[in-house]
Amino acid sequence: MKEYHLSPNDFIVPLFIVEGKGVKDPIPSMPGYFRLSLDLIEKKVASLWAKGLKAVLLFIKVEETLKDNKGTEALNPEGLMQRAIKQIKEAVPEMVVMTDVALDPYSSYGHDGIVKEGQILNDPTIAVLAKMALSHARAGADVVAPSDMMDGRIAEIRNKLEEAQFHNTLIMSYSAKYASSFYGPFRDALDSAPGFGDKKTYQIDFANREEALVETQRDLEEGADIVMVKPGLAYLDIIRDLKNSISAPIAAYQVSGEYAMLKAAAAQGWIDHDQVMIEQLVSFKRAGALLIATYFAEEAVALL
Ligand code: PBG
């Protein structure tokens, strides 16, 4: 009479990609997780596919010299992200390739948008994000995933994709993304921590509940295909709120800080890693998530 089950189909596997050859760079705050160069990414994606995992979410680490305040490198058709998409789709064509759309890894300020006098400029940013999403679609991305939380970006991206005849490219919107301290290890991994201030002017205040529904409904009206709640465990109530109000597919993101906490406690022998991991993953399904982006995907599938 078990109500909820996990399957490899539930998972989205985040991948961190760097320039170089043969690079397998450990991320200290994410034990067991690595930044990989493209040659190793190809092998990794083939092995994920063989394990039944069907979707990857790509993040890249941008060289310091390529960062600016305009997202120039984000639009480079030969940029690391664009090359990664092409190579993965060539190596494993059936793998669903999802891409992160936000300026932070490309930003000299470490912010998700263009900065002027200490402020994040919403409208100039969404114009760049739409071009960035189109450039990912041109490279072969199946799903673009804007994680920036600017207002109006979904409509802008959807229009840009439609104009260029990319009718089948999906948008997975980080619609309820909170300004959270659980993202620390991810920012270590990509060297993308904000250089000043925080992200509270565009991400949701963690004290808010209704706002998540407002933001999500707006993104759906603008043309999002999948919506997302992020972080995961501390926000299961939000997943359930959305589940009770909307019928679009909901994804949850179990973020880097959640991964780090479990790894750290398990390394001390204080909790049972595998049992807690599965319990947490099932809780996302119980809350109402159809998809779970998680750094535990490979380990979880090995246990199923
Ligand atoms: C960037 C982005 C972040 C994450 C995913 N996309 C960091 C942030 O918003 O600062 C965090 C993922 C994680 O912590 O695992 N827009």
C-alpha cells in the first residue's frame, strides 16, 4: 500500500562543466561531486543513460577573463555551454539536455543580472537571457531553465524561441526560487558568489509563502512548461501548495547545501547516508514533485 515510489525517470542530474581535457576537479564542499571537462562529460552522460537516467542539467564554470557585466560570453555560439550541448547531443542523442539560463557564472559581479550603481537591471537582463536561451536552443538544448528570477523573462524567452521556430524547446522555469543560504557549495563549485550584496531583490524571501504561487502562476501564463521550487527540503510546503493549485509539472531542486549536509553528517557516522537519502527523495514525491534535480541521482538509482 506504498503510495509513492522513486524511479530513474524522476531525476534530473546537474553537471558542472569546465574547460580542459581529462579534468576531474573535486568540489571540497560537495564530496563525491566533480567539475568535469567535456571529454569526461561525454563518458559521464553515456554512463548516466546506461543507468536509466534521462535528463541532465548543465552548468558551466566560466574563465575569469571572459566575465563581464553584459553576459557577452553567454551568447558566444562557440562558448563552453554551447559546445557542451552539441557534444552531449551527439554522444547520447536521446538524453534530455536542460541548460541553466542566468548570468551569474558569466558576471564579473556574480549576480544573475546586469548591474548598474548597485542595482540589478531587470529589463536589460531579460533581453540578454532570451538571446542566451535561443543560443542554447540553436546548439540543441531540449529544455532551457531560467534560474535568474527576473520579472517577465519567461514571456521574453518564449517569444524569442517562437520567432526563431523553436516551437519544441521547453522552458523549465525556476518559478519559486528563494534567496537561500543553501546555495553556498554550488557557488564554490562555479565561483559565482555575488561580489556585493545578496540576491534578495530578485529571489523570494524565505518568509513568504503566497508569493511563490503568484510568481509561479505568472510564469505559467507567460509560457513556462515546467515550474520549479528551490531549495527542496525546507520548502516542501511550497511544493504542496503549488501541487494543490496548478496542474503543470512541478520540479524540485534539492540543492548543493542539502547535499553537503547529508554528506557531512554521514561522514561523521551520525546518520545512515543511504536511508536518509531515499527518505528525503521520497518526501519530494509525496509533497507533489514530478521531477527532482538532485546531486544524489546516481547514488539513488544504484539503490533502486
Ligand atoms: C544560478 C543558480 C544557483 C543555483 C542554481 N542556479 C545559485 C544562485 O542562485 O545563487 C544553486 C544550485 C545549488 O545550490 O545546488 N542562478
